[in-house]
Amino acid sequence: MVQIDIQPDAASLMHATAERLTALAGEAISARGRFSLVLSGGSTPKALYALLTAEPYVTQIDWARVQVFFGDERCVPPSDERSNYRMARETLLDRVPLPATNVHRMRGEDPPAAAAAAYERDIRSYFAGCTDEAGTAPAWPRFDFVLLGMGDNGHTASLFPGTAALREQTRWVVAQYVEVVQMWRITLTVPAINAAANVAFLVAGAAKADMLQRLVDGPRDPDVLPAQMIHPHDGRLTWLVDEPAATKLRKRG
Ligand code: 6PG
């Protein structure tokens, strides 16, 4: 099921997203005692993360029961200004009562392939307790909420056009050198994201309007537009966008 939620402006978009995240956290914690949240990098979510550190959200969310993961990371040290972890730490993680042990960081400072394998082990360990009736560990991680951005070239997380990561069907996490940004990246794979219960793209600003229209209303071309590969097979996909980004979307009833 795909839902498009259009908010008048960026400020209301961030509040709507914070309300949705808070509600999902409450539901997951009530039902299972914990909430697995996958953060996006980039610049768009900064305003959302800052909002979550203030009332009413900061007290509505039971942070001790929130487990924070990352959708992708640049292969740089955590102190590097390009680090998604550093951005999240400065705007959110250091400003809410979240135990440090609840933060699952992709180690961008380590050799990329080893860091990706280590991250996969970490996630598998986290979900190992979610066995089925036969006691079998899950084939894929069922994150409660995966927050994604949309790059202006149609990438999401670090799933870039024409890269091998788009074809990964077994691993949960991979590392690859991405020519277009000239750096190594670590990313959740498409099937790992598509196993989530809730996935939301957060898209704001007029500069994203053309790409958003291509992704949502245009022909499917997933190798060129990797964000089109995201459709949870047993979960909800929501596009959380503001009016400036939505101006070219076809009108929906
Ligand atoms: C990253 C992000 C990436 C981002 C998009 C949108 O590591 O850069 O994970 O997927 O979400 O590029 O970035 P902006 O929000 O800055 O437009």
C-alpha cells in the first residue's frame, strides 16, 4: 500500500512526520516492548531530528525502548562532517535520553566490506530474537520504521543508479564504491528495506519536484531510479512531501 501525504510546507511536513514516528513508536513499544528506527542521512531530515528533541515529541517517545539504526553511511570517520552518524548525533542522538547502547552505528572508519559485514551481524543479532513458531530466525530484518531520503538522481539510502547493490538479493548490508559521489558507501539492501513494516520517504522543496514526479508518476525504470525499488512486500510505504516538492505530481482524488 502506497500513501502520499502532502503537507503545505516544510515545517508542517516535519511535524506530520514527527507525529507519525511518535505514533509508530508508541504502537511498537506497546506491542513488542521496543521500536526499531532506521535513520536517513542527508540534509532533509535534520529539521525532523531537531523537532524530535523538543516537546511534545521528546517526552512522548519512550527513548529507552527505541533502537536506532542507519539506512546508509559514508565510509568516513564518525567525526567527519560527511558522516550521517555525526549529523544524527548532533541533531538528535546527543539530545534525547537514548542509551548509547541503543545506537547501532555503521562503522564508516573501518574497511568498507568488513564494516558492512559487521553491521549485518549486528542487525541479525538484534532480530535473532524475533523467531517464528519453529524458532527460525527471520530471513530479513523487519524494522518498525525506515526513514529514507530521495536524491535528486533518484537514489535512496546509498542505492545509486546502475550500481551492483541494486541487484543484491541475499545480504542485508553491502559496501560499494559509488563513482558519482567518488566515495565508498555502506547501505541497507533493497530486500532489507522492503522487509520493513513501515517505510517513509521524506521529501521537501521545489528542487525535488521533477524527480518526485518521475519516481511516483513516471514509468518504472528502477535501475535508473533506485527509489522505485522500494515497496515493502508486507508493510506500508508513505511519501511524506511538502507542496513545493509535490507541484508536479498528478492530482489524486
Ligand atoms: C545520504 C542519504 C541519501 C539522502 C539523499 C537525499 O547518505 O546522502 O542517505 O540517501 O537521503 O541523498 O539527501 P538530501 O536530504 O540532502 O536531499
